[in-house]
Amino acid sequence: MAVAMAQARSLRVRHARSAVGVVSTALCAGAAAAALLLILGYVVREGAASISIPFLTQVPHPVGIPGGGVANAIAGTGITVAIATLMAAPIGVLTGVYLAMYGRGAFASSIRFLSDVLAGVPSIAIGLFAYVVLVAPFKHFSAVSGSFAFAVLMLPVIIRTTEEAIRSVPVTIREGALALGLPVYATTVRVVIPAARAAIVTGLLLSIARVTGETAPLLFTAFGSQFWELNPRNPMAQLPLQIFNYAISPYPLWHEQAWGGALVLIVVVLVLNALARVALRSRTSR
Amino acid sequence: MTSIDAPTSTIPDEPGATRAAKAQLSVRGIGASYRKRPAIRNVSLDFKPRTVTALIGPSGCGKTTLLRCLNRIHEVTRGATVEGVVELEGQNIYAPGVDPVAVRRRIGMVFQRPNPFPTMSILDNVVAGLRLVGECRTRSAKLEVAERTLRLAALWDEVKDKLDRSGLSLSGGQQQRLCIARALATEPEVLLMDEPASALDPISTAKIEDLMTTLAERYAIIVVTHNMQQAARVSQETAFMLAGEEAVGELIEFGPTAELFTRPKDRRTEDYITGRFG
Ligand SMILES: Nc1ncnc2c1ncn2[C@@H]1O[C@H](COP(=O)(O)OP(=O)(O)OP(=O)(O)O)[C@@H](O)[C@H]1O
Ligand SMILES: [Mg+2]
């Protein structure tokens, strides 16, 4: 009798505790989601009015002339990020594979440490570094120097996610390939990396999403431009820079366009994140 | 017995070589450890060609570890070490300069848990070992190998219409048979099987046992099993292992299956096969 009551009591206590846990975590999750939705909703409300075909296909008009768009900035951001990806992806993925497959010694540990340090360096400092290395010597701003800064920002993300992706491939899969008489190299390239491919692609997309909205490293590298410019050796319009310049300008029209640009940027980043999720989900289905 | 084509043998049939005289795989004083902790010690025995040898013993006695020493896959584990000699047709596979890759091509393995390659189709899983040495490029060549080996592994009828589906789309037992077909495709001379039937239903188990008997006409087969009846049914020779003091596995008794099961020489063997411990 007493035992049964004690049990019932401890059960009630447990239920109460778990209820408190569920409610408090749900509240926090709700708060986080609400903050996100609020920001999104605000940007949509302020930016939606500027979104139009001309806005997406025209270059900026001079001050005072209505209309104009951010097409050159969208193209510039696309080109700059694409070049950055071409620079960072091969090095990052190969480094991640190396760390996961062979990274036991002091050399690997120091690479891992450097990568972690790099991940914590403020993006403006990396922009300064790119300026010193690729802008100052040539006395010329260029999109490619911005790409270089982006690539440095992307590297630690790619290295870390690739290493994790490779490590999460079960050792039994690797042993299965070795037991068939495949050399270590073939095992890595034909079996282990493909098994980790979805997670590696996810990491790449997340690293792209991470830099697409970066503004600080572009200030003294890609610099920005009001014109169509597709040559990466020249200064090039960039969406985040355009938003920044419009936002600090005194003209109401430009303020509206800054919101429009911000909306475009957010949509691009959201799409990249969504793609990353899809890539991860398609891991096994075929 | 099912009458199905076995893969052509790569072992030259030496005229005059008496069946029992020459060991296919000769194990001399093998010991293996994980991070300095010994798991098996001083195991010596001869695996005969065209023979099914069963490895039995309680869980944790080192059966898998011994098996993994026979195709040099043990050393792949971080911190794992091996000592002793394993001779494949007279050649020590642990001699300096011997390429473990070449050893593993000649000694195939089916793992305790099925491990199909997750990104490959059923068809590509089967021919994975051949594709890399440049064989089996065309689809018809792949299909030819796949049909032959999947029939052997008693899986063909279940997968023949979905060869392009992912290997992971199969059930656990089907995956295990896929892995058996994959191991057969490279036509090894010795086949190591670690509890190949532990995830199978009685019908597939019977098929796999038939397969072992068929393959034993050409290959040496070494099979780990917890099932005494299975060991008695399929094997001609049986090795009994037991983890003694310090939990290090040792070979207790080795001999013809019929003898070991009816007239065990060692008390511990008798206790084990009559179910008194383990
Ligand atoms: N990867 C590993 N790392 C460390 N120790 C291991 C590892 N694999 C096995 N061992 C140890 O080696 C000993 C032998 O293990 P093994 O897997 O060979 O046993 P087994 O006879 O195959 O058992 P089972 O019948 O359960 O499969 C055990 O004590 C186990 O704890
Ligand atoms: Mg085992």
C-alpha cells in the first residue's frame, strides 16, 4: 500500500518534471522561431514593394532618377561567390578527407587547430588580409580579391564538415571495400567519399550560404560598382555592399531599394539552406 | 543440393597432390591484440583446400579476430597488431613486402554484419570488386557476373527485377546474401564467413549452407557459427576456441567435425557442445 503510494507519487513528480522540461524548451524554441519570423516578415513588408522585373534586371540609376535595380549586384555576388567556391572547395574537401582518413599525427592536429582558429577570425580581418595581399600590391580593387577573402572564410567550414562527413561513414563499409581487395586509395575514392557525398555537399552549400551575406570583407576588396561589370579583375557590384550603401544614403528611394536588396539576399540564402537540407535527405534514396 | 554454376576456380589443380596433405591456409602461432590488449594467443591450425572448416566458441572468444587475421584486415583497425605466420599455399602473407591488397583479393570475406556499399545499386555492389581492376565494364558483363553470383547466394529471384535499386533497400538478410555474392564475384580461393546466416530465415540459411557445400568443391571455406547443428551439417573440420584466463582467446581443440562432436578430447569442448557453458 505504502509502496504503491510512493510509486504513484514518484510517477507524478516525474510527469511534472517532464512537463516543465517540455514546456520550457518549447517556449525557447517558440521565441527563437518568433524572432526569425519577425525579421523575415519585416524585410518582406519593407522590401516586397521594390521587387519588380526592372529591379531584378536593371543596373542602378543615378541619384534622383527613379527606377533602377540591383541586377549588377546580384551578378557580382554570384560571380564572386562562385570563384570563391572554386578556390575553397577543392582545398577544403581534400583537407577534410586527409584529416579524416590519415589525420593522426602532429601535422594533422596543427592543421585542425589552425582551421579552428581561422573559423574564429572576424571576417573584416580576413578582408584586410585580402587587401594587403591582392589589392594593395596592384593598387586596384577587384572582385577576385573579394573571392579570395570569401574562400578563406569558407575553408574552415568545408574542412570541418567534410572531416565529419567522412568520419561518419561506418568503418564496416570501409573494411568491406578493403576486404574485396581494393587498395586504400580506391576504397577512399570509390566507396568512402561517395558514401559521405551528401553530407559534403551540404557542408559546401552551408559555407556558400555563410559568405553570400558577408559585407565586411568586400569593403576594401570587391569595393562595389554602379555599373555592369563582369570582369573579376575589376571592382564589382555586390549585393550586400549595395544594401549597405543604399541604407546609409539620405534618399528614401534608395532606402526602399536597400530593403528590396535585403529581401533578395535573404531569399538566396534561404534557398541555399533548403538545398543543403534536400542534399542531406537524398543521401540514401536513389 | 542445388545444381548451380560455381565460379571457375583460380586454383591450379595439381595432379598428385593428395587432398589432405597440403594445407591451403596454414596458421602458425598467431596472436592478435587491440591497443596492446591481447584478444587471441598462439593459435595454430591448418585449413585444408576444398573443405569447410567451422570456427565455434562462446561470444568474445576471438573467432572474428582470428578470421580478420587471415586476410590481413585486422591490421586496418587502429591500434591493432598481429604476430605469427599465416601461409597461403606455402607463402607467408605477413612476410615483409607482401601486399595486403593482393592477399585480400585471394581471400574473400563476408562480415558478421551486412555492409553493402550505401551509394551503389545492387548490381554495382555485386561487381564492386571487379570494376576497379577494370573488369566488368559493360552492363552485359555486369549482369552476367551478377546473375551467376546472386544465384549462388540464393538472392537472384528476389532482386532480378530491381538490380538498379540501392543495396540499402534490401532487408538485413538480403543484404547479407548480397555481400556474399559480392565476395564471390572476385573469385577468391579462400572464403572467410563470419556468421553468414545469423540474420537469415531457415530457408535462406539452408540455401547458404548448400552454397558452402557447393563452393567447397573448389574453395576452402572458413565459417564462424554459433549454431552447432550448422557446424555439424556443413563442415568437415571444426575448431573450438575459448577465452581462457585473462580473457585471451585460444584454440582448444581442432579436428574432423564428426570426431570433435562425438568424441571430444578436451573437457571444455565437451562442456561447450553439450551446452554446459558459453
Ligand atoms: N575493435 C575492437 N577494439 C577493441 N577490442 C576488440 C575489438 N574487437 C574485438 N575486441 C575484443 O577482442 C575480443 C574478441 O572479440 P571477437 O570479436 O573476435 O569475438 P567473437 O568470438 O567473434 O565474438 P562473437 O561471437 O560475439 O562475434 C573481445 O574481448 C573483444 O572485446
Ligand atoms: Mg564475431
